[in-house]
Amino acid sequence: MRTRHFWLLFVIGSFCETLLAAPASAEARLAIIIDDIGYNKVQSERAANLNGQFTLAILPFTPHGLTSAGIAHRKGKELMLHLPMATITNMPVGKGGLVSGMTKEEFVKTVSQDLDSMQHIQGVNNHMGSRLTQEAEPMRWLMEVLQQRGLYFVDSRTSAQTKALDIAREVGVPSIKRDVFLDDINDTKAIQYQLNRAINFALQRGSAVAIGHPYPATLGVLEQAESTLSAQGVKLVYLSNLLEKQVKEKNQPVDERVQVEKVRTNEPAFCPAPAPDFLTRLSSNGDLYDSAMGTKSTYFGY
């Protein structure tokens, strides 16, 4: 019944996106993150050996995390820490995981140990976290550590009530959110469909972020992704490439930043384009799509 519900949404979304497909832009870029690297040796190393600018998110203290990260780094991949966080369903978080009720000292010490366990990390995204990302205080503690270390943050959006992205931006951490999960349905056709959704988002908005996992079906699709993206006029890029503007503005002297803000205040406070109808918003707004799917934690324990 659940699969039937998903496929019905897929059909509706596909129809909408066919109507709304935008012409390819030279600026259209897609970042693809592969989560959960470190437990399965064969699949983690297969992900590490992918051709192209994929970003790999490595789980801390896993049997094959460091080895896979080393392979990926030598292949030129971008690396992130895939930070385990508490879920609404209280799933085990494993070593290095963050849970509700930690003191600030415990929390910061755990995050620091997780980050120190790996080399070449450029950013962090949450593994699970449907509970913890809704809690403002621990998210602020996390962002303070990332800000001090010069790391970016990707909100995987495992809860529609997440506060992580807003707090990251308040603290000044370069940050972005996930637009599409590629493989909530672990099926080649479903994954190809979700990759096409991510491509359409990139074409419509100029950029998009997709997250997948090292499943055989997902890796099979991603091994062909560069040719698929090229045919659509979309460039595969590292996650950090989508944050270059934020990093540049963050590093500006204060007086220059103030001047930028003055310029922005003179811009219109609204978008001059006509307001989109419901179907347009359903196909192009990741948050609405999350709501239509039902909170993912309900189905997947995120």
C-alpha cells in the first residue's frame, strides 16, 4: 500500500514536471551526496570509486569508513562527516551519535571527537536526526563548532520541522538543504525517476542537492549519472561548489558586508514573476513534496 502511494505521487509529479521543464541553463548544477559510507565494505568502496564530482558522507567510527574515505580522497571526491543524530523513533545512533538530553559539554566533546576521527572533511550532514534537528539548543551548539572549524552544513531534512538550516544561517555557517532523496524506494526505476526530479530542480532553480545511499541499485544509476546529466545540460558538482557565494560573503570585511546589505535593501521585496499555481509549487518545492510524502520519519525511522 505504501509503495502504491509513492508511485501515485511519482506519476503526479512526473506530469507536473513535464509541463514545467525549463530549458537547460549553463549555470544548472547538481550536487549528489552519497550517505552511509563506512559499514558495507564493497558498496562503500564502489561509491568511493565512482567517476565524477560526487560528495561522500562518511559515518564516524565505522569498520570501513576511514579506508573508503581514503580511496575517495585519492579519487578527488569531496568528503563530509555523516553525523548520527537522535530520531523520533529512538533508533540506535551508534558510536559518536548525538542524542537529546546531552549537556553542552558532552555534546561538543562528541562532535569534536567525530570530526577529529577523519581527515579532509569539508562539511557535515545529519544521519537520521528527525528528533534532534527539531531541537534549537543542540543545533546551535553544533553550528558553533562548525563555524569555528570553517565547515559547511547540509540539512538532510529528515523532519519537516527541522530547525537546523535556519540556525546554521543565523550562526553564519555556509549551509544548504537536501532537495531530493534518490532511493527511499530501493528500485532502479524509482531511483532514475528521483534523479530526473533532481535534474528538473537544478534546471528550474539553477542548482539542487540530491542524497542517495550506497545501495547496488543506486550506485548502478549513479555510475551512468554524468552522461544523463550532460544530456540535460546539468553539471555534477561538489557540494561546496553550491556554497561558494555564501563562503565569499562570509569572508568579506564587515564594512563590505554592510554595503552589500544596503544594496539588497533597495531591491524589490517581492518576486515580479506571477505567483505559481498549486501544481507548480508541488513539483518545484521540496518542502511541499516532503509534506505530500508524509513525514519521512514515519516510514523510514529517520
